Amino acid sequence: MSWIRYRHISRLLIVTSTGFVLGLAALVAARPKTFGKYGHYRGAALEELRAREPRYAGKADCVGCHSDMGDQLAKNRHQNLSCEVCHGPMAVHSGDAKKENASVPKDDRFCLHCHEKSAARPAFMPQIVLADHGGEKCRDCHAPHAPKS
Ligand code: HEC
Ligand code: HEC
Ligand code: HEC
Ligand code: HEC
């Protein structure tokens, strides 16, 4: 009987096709509703991203009100830094300009994020070895908006 000879293959076919059908069912059940709306991803992701509140205002906003700080910064080597790279995200303050919404860095550790000697930093960046330098209170000698001491 030829059918007896191929029995092991038909079992294999049953197992793999059941797996295939179950897998397909799981795919259909788990796929987000908006998948494929605009392409090969979840369409709702765009709306979700759009609904998020921006956290950073951008330098142009800051300088619009704090032109004195903008002018000062523009005259020295910190000119290319954005305000919020030091002050932190301030979209809330920018939209509602109260002193309470503004943040000013408390200590000077953040200067070292950019200025501590590191082989990984590009050479144009001025770098210091803290142990051989003036100490941790950078502001005693350097003004953040005009850092040349
Ligand atoms: C719509 C105008 C406006 C915009 C935009 C604005 N500010 Fe202000 N900012 C103010 C005012 C007004 C104060 C309060 C001044 C006061 O009460 O002495 C203030 C206060 C501050 C303070 C606190 C000063 C202190 O003495 O504690 C910082 C720091 C500051 N702003 C930084 C920023 C940065 C950085 C941005 C950009 C993300 C920004 N501001 C955008 C108007 C603005
Ligand atoms: C290199 C980091 C850095 C950058 C860039 C920077 N700030 Fe500041 N800012 C500080 C620090 C630190 C203080 C606190 C000053 C102090 O303690 O003397 C400060 C203080 C301030 C103050 C309030 C105190 C004061 O001196 O009247 C304002 C307002 C302010 N910054 C606005 C800005 C704006 C606007 C920009 C962008 C044009 C900017 N800052 C860019 C680090 C920075
Ligand atoms: C986000 C990175 C960043 C932070 C934070 C930062 N700096 Fe700088 N700093 C720079 C860059 C970039 C330059 C200039 C490099 C160039 O000339 O292209 C610079 C230049 C300097 C110089 C050389 C000034 C000169 O005219 O020779 C000093 C000093 C300095 N920073 C001190 C500080 C101090 C103090 C703080 C903290 C209050 C600080 N920096 C925070 C990026 C940073
Ligand atoms: C006791 C004073 C003093 C203190 C505190 C101090 N510095 Fe300096 N720093 C100087 C002097 C002086 C120079 C050389 C003149 C200049 O370039 O401003 C200098 C130069 C620098 C330079 C430029 C180096 C170069 O190769 O061009 C950087 C960056 C710097 N300091 C960052 C810092 C940081 C970050 C802190 C805090 C961790 C700090 N400094 C604390 C006095 C000081």
C-alpha cells in the first residue's frame, strides 16, 4: 500500500500546516489596527508622536526674550551652544515665562560632561584634567555665558 509508505510524511505535513495556520491566526490577532495605513508600520504611531508635548523650546525662543544673554553668548566660544544644553529642557518656561519655570544649573559638574579630558573627544574641544586644574567650582573663574577666565 503506497499510502502506508508515506504516512510519516503526511504526519509531518499536518503538524507543519497546523503550526502555519496557528501562526497566521496569531499574526492577524496581534497586528495593531492601523498597521499598513501609511506603509509598513503602525499608522497610529504618527498621531501618538504628534500628541507629545515638546520639551525643548530652541535657542531662537530664548534669545527672543533674553537678548542680553544671546548677545553675550554670541561674542565668545560658547556661541554655538544651545541655551538648553546647559539649562535643560525649558519649553514650559518658554510658553509661560515665569521665574519658577526656569532652571539654572546648580553645581558645575555639567561643565565636565563637555570639558573633561577624554581621548574620545575631538581635539578642537578645550579639555582639562580636573586634578591639575582650578577645582570643581568652575564659576569662580569662568562665567558660563563668557567662559574665558
Ligand atoms: C516669553 C519670554 C521668555 C522666553 C521665550 C524665555 N524666557 Fe527665560 N525668563 C523670562 C522672564 C520674564 C523671566 C523672569 C525674570 C525674573 O523674574 O527675574 C525669565 C527667567 C529665566 C531664568 C531664571 C533667571 C533667574 O534669575 O532665576 C532663566 C535661567 C531663563 N529665563 C532662561 C531661559 C531659557 C534658557 C529660555 C529658552 C528655552 C528662556 N528663558 C525663554 C522670559 C522668557
Ligand atoms: C555653558 C552653559 C550655558 C549656556 C550655553 C547658557 N547658559 Fe544661561 N546660565 C548658565 C549657568 C551655569 C547660569 C548660572 C549663572 C551663575 O551662577 O552665575 C546661567 C544663568 C542664566 C540666567 C539667569 C542668571 C543671570 O545671570 O541673570 C539666564 C536668564 C540665562 N542663563 C539664560 C540663558 C540663555 C537665554 C542662553 C542662550 C542664549 C543661555 N543662558 C545659555 C549656563 C549656561
Ligand atoms: C555642551 C557642551 C559644553 C558645555 C556643557 C560647556 N562647554 Fe565650554 N565649550 C564648549 C565648546 C564647544 C567650546 C568651544 C570650542 C570651539 O572653540 O569650537 C567651549 C569652550 C570653553 C572654554 C574656552 C574659552 C576660550 O575662549 O578659550 C572654556 C574656558 C569653557 N568652555 C568653560 C566651560 C565651563 C566653565 C562650563 C560650565 C559652566 C562649560 N564650558 C560648559 C562646550 C561646552
Ligand atoms: C581657580 C580658577 C579656575 C577654576 C576654578 C577653573 N578654571 Fe578653567 N581655567 C582657568 C584659567 C586661568 C584658564 C586659562 C585661561 C583661559 O583659557 O581662560 C582656564 C582654562 C580652561 C579651559 C580651556 C583649556 C584650553 O585648553 O583651552 C577650560 C575648558 C576650562 N578652563 C574649564 C574649566 C572647568 C570645566 C572648570 C570646573 C571643573 C574650571 N575650568 C575651573 C582657571 C580656572
